[in-house]
Amino acid sequence: MYDLIIIGAGPAGLTAALYAGRFRLKTIILEKMGIGGQILFSPTIENFPGFPEGIATLDLMERMHRQIRELGIEVEYQEVLEINPVPNSSPLIYNIVTRDKSYQSRCIIIAVGAQPKRLGIIGEDNLTGRGVSYCGTCDGPLFRDKEIVVIGGGDRAIEEVIFLSNYAKKVTLIHRRSALRASKILEEKARSIPKISFMLESIVEEIIGKEKVEAVKIRNVTTHSISNVACQGVFVFAGITPNTDFIKDMLKSDELGFIITGQDLSTSLNGIFACGDCCKKNLYQVITACGDGASAAASVHRYLL
């Protein structure tokens, strides 16, 4: 029996655990893969307060993990399959079921994050792993001296364009709008790199290739003209999809599956809170995930009192 079970060990879940530990709540984290979550797709983070030169994401996650270990909070690598209220329990208790065991807790914080969104275009599925990637950090070195295309216009896309330019001969960024969504400082940095070019007001309609990526078919959204751009790699950074399928019929969420929370990060069920990238909010960043985690843990503490 736990006071709190946190599902997910990304920045939100780790921060929630840090605050829960300091509240002296009996807490455990359940994580299906590894410490860090989606942030590990980026090699460094440059806008986290206190690190003016930036910090490697692996280092940041290890520091956060060390903090919760020092408070005696463990991470168990278990995938949560379902959550059920214990019948007739008073106060309310939840049963958390994984593949190997089950746990009981008075409160739950869901911090399962999100995953990269797929485009759903011709060639994407067939060529994933054969030139199509969703992680520049993982696959960038495989494209040394090759020509690659990056799809997206937010901070993550521009960060990855800059990173990939260290390996590729040429990087072409394709974005459907006339202006990027990324922060201006990132855009300025990308535009200063000669290897990087921009194709705005354009969308990729097809990824072309038999055994590996050979080109992309592009349509200009203003003129509707069609062109092909030769490349050996396609990196997709077109947003995120929350990892909430296992609770989609349990908690109130929006049409995309992001959990809807109150100001105190409470969900539609008593005793269950949510934080980080799995929630509906305005800004998806590591710093906001950490803030969410702290607020969710404080709300759990008040709820238990």
C-alpha cells in the first residue's frame, strides 16, 4: 500500500517524486521503459534555468534521478495496464495492475508523457528505420555527409535541424506555415548555418523509396505546385501524441487524448492527478513539466491531509 504511485519517470514524474519524498509520502514510480522519457530524443537542453551553456539531457535526468534516490524513492520498470478503484474502499484506494504484479495506492499521479506524432503519409511506415526517423540524437550519425529533410517548425524541430547539421551534407527544413513556431533565438541560430535551408508553406505528401529513402514529394500550400526533393533521410518532428491509451475511457480528456486537469492538476477522478506532456496545456517544455510535477505532488499532499 502506497500513499502515492507515480506512473512515468520523465521530468514531470521525477519532480513529482522529489516533492512527494520531501512531503514524506510513501511513494514509488512505475516506468515502462527508462528514466527521462521524450526529452532523451534531444541531446541537450539550452533553456533550462541555471544552465546558461546548456546541459546534456542525460546528465539532467541523472541528476534528477539521484535526488529521488537520496530520498529513498525507487523506480520499478513495469508497464501499467489498467487502474481500478478498489470496491467499497473508504477512503478510496486504487489498484494499479501491471504485467507482473499489482499495487495499491491512495493517490496516483499520471506522468506518462507523449510520443512523436506520425504524419500518416505514403511511404512513412514502410521506410521507418530505413531512412525515416523520429530521433535525431539516435540516428543523426548514420547520415554523415548525406542530404536529409526535417519536417516541423517548433523548437524541437529547429533543435534537431541544428544538431543534424553537424553530420549531414545538407539539411532542408519543411514547414507548412509561412513562419516557424520555434523561438526566435533558435531560428536565428539555424539560419546562420550554411548547410540548413528552409522550405516554408510546404507539406510532404509522400516519402519515396523502395528499400530506403530516396526523395520526398512536396506540395506548396499556396501555389499547389508539386516538386520532389532528393534525400537519404527524413526526420519527423510534427508534434506529440499523449501516451494515455490505457486510461482513455477512465479520465476526462480532449479529442487528442490529452488529460484535462484542474488548476491543481486534479483529474476527473478523486485521488488521481496528472502532469507533464500527457496533459492538455499551452506549453510543452521540460520546465513546465517540472512545474506540473511539483504542483501535482503538492495537491496530492493536500488531498491526503
